[in-house]
Amino acid sequence: MGTITFIEYDGTTHDVDLVDGASLMELATTNGIPGIDGDCGGEASCGTCHVIVDAEWTSATGTRSGEESQMIEMSPECEPHSRLACQLKACPSLDGLKVRLPEFQM
Amino acid sequence: MDAERVVIVGASHAAAQLCGSLRQHGCEGEIELIGDEPSLPYQRPPLSKALLSGESTLDDLLIRKPEFYEKQRVAFRRGRVTRIDRASGVVELEDGAVVRYDRLVLCTGARARRLELPGADLTGVHYLRDAADAAAIRSGLDGVGRAVVIGAGYIGLEAAASLRKLGIAVSALEMADRVLQRVTAPEVSAFYDRVHREEGVDLRLGVGVAAIEGDDHVTGVRLTDGDVVPADRVIVGVGVVPNVELARDAGLAVDDGIVIDAHGRTDDPCVFAAGDCANYPDGRYGRRLRLEAVSSAVEQAKTVAATICGKDAAISALPWFWSDQYDLKLQIAGLSGGYDEVVLRGDPSTGRDFACFYLADGRLIAADCVNRAQEFMFAKRAITMGLAPDRAALTDPETALAELLRAPSVVAG
């Protein structure tokens, strides 16, 4: 098992256990991370699980899909490494991954 | 905070959200969740979609994993609440248990509206509201050649699409003269009409149902004009009725749902309601609403949690909805009721993607977006901002929508 760190907008950090195969949205909601709701259950339909991947991890996570871009790029807080957490699957190579949350979900 | 014991009635989407939000807002007391289904709260929207077509199981649909409830120190009790005794601050259960509360949240949801017709209780006639309904429809579906869907609203059309995916012949019957009549513009209805026919659905509009036929198992649906549509299965999707009886019997105000204020409170300061059962005042649209939507359940639950924890919060997020049918992902921002103008981006008469924007007095109030996620996210923001967008720019595919959000056409308020 490894760890994934969620950093709230105000800087509060939450380390959660990495579960292989679970999405980052599921990990966040299972652990009650404030600021990630995942209203649609992981279908990239709602855009309420926006996270920003730490720059040094972007080669490990890969880049966002066209579908994610369509959803995220309208957000005023969109950054180059913004992703939808529901589309990011945890795996052992992401042990230590850090993601930040925007101030608001759309 | 002084609420030591929060009891939530109804293991729903609102309930799952409440458990987390209560803790996030600092609730340290006991939280007990009472549900009359065997499962922890699960997502209902996929029941007519992925679950019906067999792509998901109920475990996949849990809103929060069991570990979440352990970590948030939420006790789950399976049972049916039969009475609220507000004077004593307890709820009574069917099995005789009495559960004390300091704060009570009613998340009792809604139930499928039943058909009152001869033959409506024959085997093979189904409603689609909970996991047991979906499982009943799924079981034995292999032998089903023909299904009839009664009602061409979202549930009916989603069920039709899921059944077509399984190779079942589907007739869909609708009393109105177009599909989705209650919720969309004629342009959007025409689009879904075309797609369902292209996918092989026998769509019959403007028809009344007189009876369900069969001896013990359904064999067909008889229309008011005498025609009989053969069926091995019937799925009824003719709307829902909010579960308000507990609240009403306890003397709480009920009017198309349990009446709450903008903070989620009923007329008893210790009793709250959230989700499909709740009727709330919507500040943006300036009227009372009772919505059947995950987004609204989540927003109301967050508001109730904050209110219980002594924080000043009001229901304010823009409602949104979605519907998956075939390869179509429909995302709906806002409520279109009261629109006076429709602006289309893309052409719904051909192809499978477009956006339909609804305006009232020039201001954007809602949007139906089919396979147009960008337009959906644009609409969510634009409606929230009170934008009165330029119609030509909205229609023009060359205009970047993000530009419109920066344009100086925002109406104050």
C-alpha cells in the first residue's frame, strides 16, 4: 500500500491510503476529503472532482483526456495539469502522488 | 454545537452527503442512518442505465464505501420508520425500536407513481426506482423478446435505451404528443424522438393506456383506441410521488414535498429535510421547487449539515441533471421552465450532438447539452453569473464560449 496526498485550497493536507484500481475521486470521498463531492459517481459528467496534479507527477499520471478537458477548461481555476479525479486511477506507481484542490468546484 | 445525536431517515444520496458534511462542519456527536433497503446509500441514476443493461453491480454504485461510514462514525440501522414523535424527540420503527434524536433529517425520497389500471399488478409489470426494482427487471430478461415502456420521460427513455442495448424489441408509449414534453423544448424532444426511432424503438405518441393484459403474467398493453401492443415485460415510468407521510403525520408542513426554508429547516427547528422529498425556496428562480436530482440532494444535504452545526448556509447551487441514452450524454444545467426563447448551437435535426440554450428576458436560465460537455460547463457558469449572452455568438460554432464569459453583458443581480 502507498499514500496519496490531497491538499485543500487552504493548504490543509490529507494523506490517504492508496488503493490500487480505485479512482482518486473514490479515495477522496471514502476518506471524507472536503472539496471533492463526485456527484455523478465517476462518469465525468459533473465536474465536481477537479484536482491539480503536482507538476513533478504529470509524467506518471499522464495528461487529461479530451472529455476531461471539455469539462475542466471552462473553470476559471483550470491549470495545465488539472484533471478530474474520477478519471485518475490509483496504481502502485503513483505512491506519493500529490494533488491540490481548487478553491471551488464548478 | 449542541446537537449530540443526529438521526437521518432514508439511506439516500442526501444521507450519504450529510454524513460527510456533518463531520466536515464539526459535528462530533452520534450520527445514525436509518434505511429500509438492505444496502448503504447507492446511486439511483444508473439503475435505468448501467445497472439495467448489466454493466454495473450494486456494489459499484455505492455512493460511499463502507469504510467511509466507519471513519465518519456513522451507525447504519436497517429498518422502516413508522412515526415521528416530535414531543419526545424520537422516531419509532416498524420492529418496535425507538430511536432518540436531537436533530432529525428526513431524506425519505420519492416513490414511483403507480398505474391505476386493470392488470397493473400482473407479474412482469415493473417500476424503476430502487435496486430491487432494477434486479427484478434484470432477472429473467434473457427470455424477453418484447418490452413496453409506459411514459417517455427520462426514466422511460433511459429504460428503452438500456433494453435496446440488450437486443429487446421496445415500444414506448406516451400520452403527450412529444417525448420529454414536461422538461424540454420541442427541438430537444424532436431530437430524442429521432434517435430512439433510429435505434429501433417503436415510439407511439399521443396514446392512452387502457389496461395491461395477461392472465397471471403480462402479455400486452391495451391502448384506449383498442390496439394491443404485445409485451413480455412492461416498465412504467410515469413520474414519482414524494414520501411525505411521516412528516405530514407528525404535523409538519407538506405541500408537494416536505416544506423547508432556505436553510433546510422544516417548521420544527429540530427537524430538517433534504432531497427528492423536500420542497425548498429557490432564490435564483424565485419560486418553490421540489427537484428529483442528485445535485439538489447534495446541495440541500450540505446546507442542512452546516445549519445543524450552527453555520449560516443557504441552498444556492445551480441544479443540474444528466441522462445517458445510447451514445448520448445529456447534461442539463438549470431549469428551463418559464423560458421565452431557445438558442441552438449545433443542429439537433442531424447528428448526435448539440446544445439548446434557454433564455428568459435575454438572460440564460438553462441549457440541454447533448455530447457537449463544454457547453454544459459554460452554461453552469453563465447561469450562475446571470449572463445575458449575445445570441449570434452563442449560435456561432467559431465563437469560443469562454470569450462570452468575459464579455460585458453580465446583468447585475
